[in-house]
Amino acid sequence: MPRPGRAALTRLSRHRLLGSPGAVAGLVWLAALVIASLTAPLWLPFKTEDQDFTAVLSGPTAAHWLGTDELGRDILSRIFAAAAGTLGTSMITVIVGVGLGTILAMLAAGAGERTETAISRVTEVMMSLPGTVIILAVIGAVGTNIPLVMAILGILMSAGIYRVILGQAKSLQSQLYVDAAKVDGLGPLGISVRHVLPGLANTVVVQAALIFAVGMLIQAGLAFIGFGPPIPQPSWGGMIQGASQHVYDAPWMMVPTGAVLALTVLSANAIGNALGKAPNAAAPHLPSAADRRQRAKAVAAIAAAARDAEETGDAGTDAGAKGTLSVRNLSVGVDNAGTGTGVQLVTGVSFDVEPGTVLGLVGESGCGKTMTALSLLGLLPSGVSATGGQILWNGRNLAATPDKDMQSVRGREIALISQEPMRALDPMFTVGYQLTATIRRLRGMGRSEARAEAHSLLEKVGIVDAGRILKTYPHQISGGMAQRVAVALALSGRPKLLVADEPTTALDVTVQAEILSLLRALVKDTGMSVVMVTHDLGVVADICDQVAVMYAGHVVENGRTAAILDNPRHPYTLALLAADPHANHADSMPERLATISGQVPQPKDWPAGCRFAARCQFAGSACLEPVPLLPSSAGDGLVRCVKADQLAIEGMDWLATDVPAGRLLPVSPVSSATPEPAPEQDSIVEKDLA
Amino acid sequence: MALFVAKRLLMALATVLVVAVLAFLLVHAMPGSPGAVSLGAGASQDAIDQLNRQLGWNDPLVSQFARWLGDAAQGNLGVSLIDGRSITADLANRLPVTASLAAGATILSAVLGVALGVTAAVRGGLLDRAIGGFVGLLVALPAFWVGIIFVYLFAVQSSVFPATGYVPFEVSPQDWALSLALPVITLAVGGAAFIARQTRASMLEALQQEHIRTLRATATPTWKILYVHALRYASLPIVAGIALQFIGLFGGSVIAEQLFAMPGLGQAVQTSVSTHDAPAVQGVVVIATVVVVAVNLVLELATKFLDPKLRAS
Ligand code: SF4
């Protein structure tokens, strides 16, 4: 996490504030209220105590815009006269509460576990107290000294604020730059003020706005039950209490004051909520009903496009052999309800998986491998959907299949294993429940039959004490064990195709090997096929028959595993191989491992030409044109590089890390300006390589 | 688990004790000696001093507190300075009123809040935004103001419910329910809004968990993913939120009791504070704390029981 600069933070805050109409309205209302109440003596038509006996309990009139109370006092004047006091004393609660809460949180985060435990205990106790009753007892002791009472209310509320801020303060405290500052000899106070506090600023402001609102409500509530500022000073709560005496004869009276109070609270809340909105929360794995409708539209669009293609006769809907997965020209994009031109995350991906074979989808993270894999089950995250192409499976185009029809495919025909076995299992239910429920659903078995099947499945995936594991919760077993359970879960519907998303990445090396050999055995025994997503070429070499190397949302090279690993044609494949310690053959192991400088470009930054150009050691001006996927000179694969043949002839390798800086092409973000490599740089590349 | 329960019990006891000390000190900081309060204006200084001596007001604070604690442990919270009635007996009469009010409001808030929050999270889109706006409005409305509006609508305009007063359950269960209706609804408006927010956030968080994808990948029906698995996962923070809300609603009953003229604990706090009735204030603060702490303890244990990680250990 980069250090949140103060300026960036203010920019962000401003952006979020002004982006929310509610917050803008709230700011305007609060500002107007403060100005109006501060200048009240200058413009108010009546003094707060002026009594107009000709208009007692009147509704709105020309003289009294908001009516009068039981003594004929002007309600408008009293509301604004009371505003400054209400807002000001609520600020006391904010300053004391948020101030104390923040200080406690920074103290707890900075001073070690003992202090944290102590402070947390005290705040827990504070939060479990009946605050209102205690505040009333305080009023008994100190009288209706509103500023003091509001300060004590702040102390009581600081506990909740501490709880909100603590986590963030702790994560800021554990940042690398904080360690660096410690090494530089900055004391704990200095660290808190210089490094932690700025990072907390937004949360603190959010809490301040919310506490301000609560403070106003409580203050008004106290005034309502008779503990407001001394009579005859007006207060909002006191005025509403006065109005409550006249519900029968003058119901209007409660409207203006209540509305002003509610609006003010609403304003503060709107500001707090706008600032506190998480910028981009993770997408739910089960989209909301509204998102599912959106998704259904996308699916219907693909189906319609496929029908049109069929009518015009140029459809390639040869259903393929049974059990073969054929992905044709698949694209996946972010939903964009309005314009229909959301960012594409995956474009033009095609591959085939024959029964009983394993296909590896390889590439760095952010290349669209996982999106491609999830689209096979129709399980793309909320807000993302397949936007075109075909996923042909047993005569059906899964890309154009509605979600409810996918239910008969998921688990029964195509199953999924995910990366983190611990998180893939439901922590709230036992392994046994999860397995038997799945088996009963997918195989239509009875309870005891399913139980026995669960037991034998666990044994099949190599779990010795299946009986015990069935009774455990996921947190009670190891990661390797959990992955075996996840495999068993995936097998429970006897699928023909297994989609495995980095199934070994989160595991220890020895466990990785076990899981891989388990998968290999399963492929052999059951004849199912596997789509294996991985960034690890060792895994590819170990288990895959075919490989598709993906970069920036499309396939850059594919073919048989042996061909790709021995004769890579695409520079990205070369680079991956050069950077992978396991994929290098022992005899040709280079002394230094290569790295690929830069990062996979963001989908919105993909250039029209070769998407790898910004990081490619061999990029030239020809690479600025769109590059097609063409038959490779090695084997029967395809490759997407204009220089593939040339590189093959010249036998060039991706060079190891400390390539002189000048040899590398500028890694400027591809989106900005033209990434036109200067000719002389191009020649430097050629020369160095020669 | 047993150790956990013991620890929590100990902490609850400590909390009550701390509040007892706090209340004792606050009461001693009240203006006017108990003698003066009890005898009222116009009493001679001699008589006041005499009564203060009798009440032990001049003893060292520690021994006064020890005496109070000893009596309180036996269920004797002293007598009111104003009318000499037993505070224990008085509070025992009032507790059921506030308890029905707070429990009713908590249950109603929980039911409405969870329903609204789950609907918002599950349906999404326009409905989510509409519920969000509605809930935001409810949070901002002062309970006492809402109460007056309810009185106006349901008691003044159409006399569906009695406007004020409380009928004990023993007298007439039906009238008891009717007399509670308006105050409970009044309190539940804000409570439901808070719980709705908590529920929505917790449900969304649950739906972001990776195991939801596993469930979908094994063709689990949507209703089961939502209402068995996600709701189960979200239940921990939701119950914690409800526990917190109970404390707020218990405090809010002070206002509801004032507005609807209900003879509960809140009213007792309010009158005893206004009349400087020291032992009554002290008693009611301690009793309120005991109730809140006890309910919290139960709900907290419930939360822990819902969490397999803690249950197993
Ligand atoms: S097309 Fe050009 S930039 Fe792209 S991989 Fe090939 S050589 Fe590199």
C-alpha cells in the first residue's frame, strides 16, 4: 500500500464529497444553517422571547413564516437562535469523542500488544454501558451544563470510535515506511503524528460527521426530557417537547423544528457516508438479483448474435465431439449498462480440450486466465460477463446459456477447484455436511448413501482418516487437507471437465506435488479433462498436455506442452521460461534468472498493436500494428508475434535481469502517447542481441 | 469455552462494580445534601445536619460505599429521599415496563432490520438504493419526534392505540400489547435502520467470500446460498449489531417513557435526577447497568456459539 499522501487524500475526499449529491446538499444546508444562525440577530424578524398574543399557536402566516408556539413566540426565530448552540455543543462531543478515540487507537496500535489489550478491554466495558442513563446521572451531578455534558458524552462515545479506527491504525503502523522511520530514529509520537494520523484522516472525518449527527440527536433528546439549556433559552429538543404538549390543538408546531433537526442530522450523515464509501469493494460471488438480470441480458445478446450468425450461414457451430470443450473467440468484459461498451478483459480466446487431456492456461496475474476459466462455468464475478464468442460443450454454447440452465452443468459436468482451499470451503459448516449436501444434490442420493459416498470420495482423494475429517470444520484441517476436500467436493458430481484455478499456488511445495499427482491420477482413472490455470511453468511441464499462454487478455501462443516448453516462439513465453527456475532444464540453467520488467497493462490501457510491446526486449516499429495469431513454425501451435520466425531463426533468448538499462525499451504506460520506439534504440536491441 | 464464559462473567461483574463506584461518586457530587433534599426548602440547618448524620453522609466515602454495596448485595438499594419508598421495590415494579419496551423494540428492529438489510443486499439495483435512502432517512429522524407523529396519526387522528399510559400484562394482556405498541414502534424505527445497515453490509461481505463461488460451482440453489450459507456467515456481525442496539434502545426508553407516560426505569431516572434523589439515582443506574450487561453477555455468548471456531476451542 503506497503511503497515502495528504494531498492525494484531500483530492480523494473532495472527489467523493462532490460526487455525491446528498453530501453536497448536506454541506450547503449546514453552511447555510451556520451562517443564518450566526447572523440571526441581524435579520430575524422577532426576538426569541417576543410574544405575540394575537397569534398564539398559529400556523404559518405572513408575519410568522413557520408559525408560533403556545406563547406566541416566532418559531422561525427560535429555531435559528437555537441553531448555533446546538451545532456548537455537538462539536464538543465530536472533538472529545473522535479526538480521544483516535488518540487511544494510535496509542494501542503503536505501543504493543499489552497496551492494546488493556485499552480494548476498557473500551469494551464502556460500550456495554447504558450510556443514556449514565449521562442522566452526570446531569444530576453537574446540572444542565450542556458543554460539560456533551464532553462527557464524547468520552463515552470514544470507545466506539476507537473500535472503528484501531484496525486501520494497526495496519498503517505495520507499513514499511513506518519501520523505516523507526530506523531513522523517529519516536512513537512522531510516527503516530507524521505517518499514522494522515492515513487515518478520512476515517476520522467520517466518524466526526457521524458522531456530530448522533450528538445532535442525543442533545435534542435530553432537552426533550427537560435537561436542555435553562428556560427560556430556546433549544430544538425543548421546542419539540413544547410542541408535543399541543399535538391535539396545534399539530403543526412539531413540524418545523423536527424537520430542521432531521435535515441537519441527515446532512451530517450524508457527508459522513459519502466520505466513508469504500472506493471499490470486492464483487460478490453471487450477484444480486439486479446484477443477475443484467447478466441475463448479456447472455441473451450472445445467444441472439449466435442465432444471427447461424441464419447468415457463417456460424462455426460444429458442436464438436462429445466431451470436447471448444472455446471459440471468447470475449469477457465489464458490464456497462448504459453504453454497452464496457472495458474488455478477455478478447478472442480460442482453445480446445479433448477428453482425458489437460490444458494449461499460463500467464502472469491480470492476464485474464481466471476470467476465462470462470466463464466456462458461468461464474464470472458480479459486474463482468461474457460478451461474445462460444463455449461449446456437448453441443451447447455455454456462453449463451441462461444461468438457470447452467445449474445442470455446474458440478455435474464441469466442476471447479479454486486457489485457496481454506477460503473455498464454508467455515460455518462441517466438511461432512458440505460434502453430503453436495452429493445428495448432484447425485440425487439419500442421506446415508451420500454419507457413505462422501467417505469413499475422501478416501479416493487420499485422505486416510476420512471418518474424522468428515466431522471437522474447515479451520481445523491443514491447507493440503482442505485442498483434497475441495477436490472431493468437485468430484462429487462426477464431472467430465475440471476447471482448476491455481490449485496448488497457496500450498507448500511438498503438498503441491501431492495434489498434482492426485489430479494426474484422477485424469487417468476417470478420463475427465482439466483446464488448469497457473502461472507456474513447473506445473505445466508436470501435468499439461496442451498449453495456451495468455497475455493481457488474449492467447499469445499455444500448442503442445513439449513444443512450447522446448521451442517457445513468443517473446512472452521466452521470458516466462527464462524467469522460471523450475522450467529451465538443469543443463541449460542460466546463472541468473531473467525478470520481465514492468507490469501487465491494465485492460483499459491495451494498445492497438502488440500488447506485450512495452515490456518486450525485441519490440520494433512493426509491433505497433495489430498482431494476428498465426501458425507457429514449431509444431502445430499458434503464435501472436510479428518477429516469431525471425527470433526462431536467430535463436535468441530472453536476457537475464541486469540488462543495461538502455537496452530495454521505454516501459512508459502504453496508453499515453505513442509508444513509438526510437529507431536507434531498436538497433541497440539488435546489436546487443547479435 | 468454559474458560471463555468464566472470563466474560468476571468482566461483567467488574463492569457493574465500576459503574456502581461511578454512580456513587456522581451522586455524591450532586448539589445539596440528602438531608436538604429530603426535608425540602424551609427546613432548619440543624434538622438537615441531624438527618445527614443519621444517613451517614459525613462518614468517609469508602465506608459509605461499603455499606451501600453490602446492602445492595442483599437486594436493598435504600429508600427514596423524597417519599421514603423502598427503591428496590419501586424499581422491581418499573423493570418489567422498560424490559418489555426494550425487548419489544429490539425484536421488532431485528426483524425489520434484517429483512430490509437482506433484501437490499440480495436484490441490489434500484431496490437497494431505495432501501438505502429510506434507511438513511430513518436514522436521521429523532425518536421523540417520530413518537409524536405516531401519537398524532394513530392516537389523535384515529384512536387505534392509546396515546399514553401502560397497562400491566397481569391486568390485561391485550391492553398491555396495545399500550406498548406505539412506544415500541417509535423506538424500533431508528433501531431497525441501524440493523438494516449492519445486515446489508454483513450480507454483502458474506457474498464476497470465496466459498460462495464453490457453492455455486456445485449447483447449490440460489435461495440456499443466500438464506442458509450467506446468512449464516453474516449472522455473527448481525447478532453483535443487535446486542449493541439493545443498549441504545434501553437508553432510548427514557425518551419513550417520557413521551408515552410509561412508569418504567427511564422515567425513574428522569424524576430522580430532577429531584436530586441521590439513592434513587444510584440504584437505577446500577440496575440499568446490570440489565444491559446481562443481556449483552447472553447475546455475546450466542454470537460465540454461532462461530464454529470459538465453539470448538
Ligand atoms: S510482436 Fe513485437 S513486441 Fe510483440 S512480442 Fe513480438 S516482438 Fe515483442
